[in-house]
Amino acid sequence: MPSRSDSAPDPARGPADARRVSVDPQGPVLVEGPVEIVLDDGTVARSDRFVAAVCTCRRSRTYPWCDTSHRRRERADPPPEDRNAR
């Protein structure tokens, strides 16, 4: 975790360098890109998309990127049986 001095604003960087992060309690963290994420093993995952969806539930097959695996999997009601079928 960064120390307090690491999170202090850098006077050399302007407001245009700020990234917007949106947190959805039921889904991913959305980060305006490009984005680089340093994983637990030290590897770096990069996305050049204008918004990257970062997985927070760890269910994603494309971790650290969200693939919507956090959504409940519900099947639609099966179609009613046609009782007149032969």
C-alpha cells in the first residue's frame, strides 16, 4: 500500500492527468483509461480502452478485467409446453 507521501499530488502533473474512477457496489470499478494494473505476482496488465472495467469479485475469467461474471446467472422461464403438439 502506498505511503501517505506517495499519494500526495505531484505539482508537475496537472488536472488533465487525473483519472476518474467509478465504484459500483454490485459490479466492477470503472477507470478512465489507459490503465495499468500491477498484479500480486508483479506482472502488469494494461488496457488502452477509454474506460476499463476492473474486476473486484475475482470471478472473472479475464482477471483483472471484468467479464460480468459477478452478475447472477438466472435462466429465463422455459417456454410453456404446447399441449396440442403431436
